[in-house]
Amino acid sequence: MTRPSDSLPDSYFEAKYTADIDPWRFRTSDYERQKYRATIAALTKSVYRRGLEVGCSIGVLSALLAPRCDYLLALDGSQTAVTEARRQTIPNLSFEVACLPDQFPQATFDLILLSEVLYYFSVADLARVAQLCLDAIEPGGDIVLCHWLGETDYPLTGVAASELFAAAASSRLPVRAILHDEIYRLERLSWPSDDAK
């Protein structure tokens, strides 16, 4: 199988959501429900000051994540997905259309979540996203990654995306906890405890 070498364009996702507002069955899949529970359980703080969710889709996980954040910014490249996500009215949750890496928010966060999104990037764009996340994460903050481990026709596999991001982050966030590694990989990258103060 030949993988695309470039990041998948926003038009790929817009076409998916235009054809089916829940193309990956985020609202009904047992796999998604279990993964969402595990993702929320991976959080180390009862409440984060400011969270960023990259690739929020129609906002199913966003709604579960919002109670754990004083403020949550959720991004997706598809206008159709974001419009659907905005049908939820959660006061501390904002949905925005953004194409990464070029439109990464100019803010800092103590939680950054990238769930099933990094394998859509090229190697070069993933490296840029990783650096932007490192620049944006506050001391003591967590970056949580989750990726399906099955075969894909995306630029990267789940394992490759996970390993590339973790390697890029290792100098700043060397504490890596792989919390689930069957069917999907769920991991948390954190500051050393001495540096988190």
C-alpha cells in the first residue's frame, strides 16, 4: 500500500462530514465509548485551567472533557463538523475551525489532547505540530495522545504517529506513560515532577 506523503487536506474531512455527519460513529460506537472513558481516566488533574483539543470532530469527546477544564478550546478543520459541535451549549467550551499546523492557537494550555488525529499529518507537519504543542504547554501540564493501531491509508500509522510525537516531545516532556496499547494506544506525556512546579 502506498501512503500519501502529504497531510490530508481539510477538504477530505469536509467531504466526510458533508456525506455523513458522524462518519466514524463517535456517538454510537462501543469502541469510542470505551476509549473516551479511558481518555478521561488518563487525566492527572481533577480540573485543568485551560485545555486544547485538536481534532474535535462533532464534539462528543469535547463534551466529556469540558467538565475537567475551566476552559476548553476544541479545534477541527471541518466547518461542517464544527457547526454540528456548536449545537451543544456548554459555557466553558469553544469550538473553532482551524487547520493545523498553520492555524495553531496563540495561547498556552495545561492540557493538550490529540485523539486520533496525528496520523493524518505528514512527518514534517507532525513535527511542526509537536513543536507548537511543546511551545504551548505550560509547566506541569499534560499532553494526551490516542491513536487506533489498525491499518490505515493515512500518511502515518497510529504507532508511527505516536512514536514520532513522543520522540519530538521527549526533551521537554520525558515522562511517558503508555496507558493502553491494544486496538488503540493511549498515552500521556508529562513534565518531570521536579520541573512541574
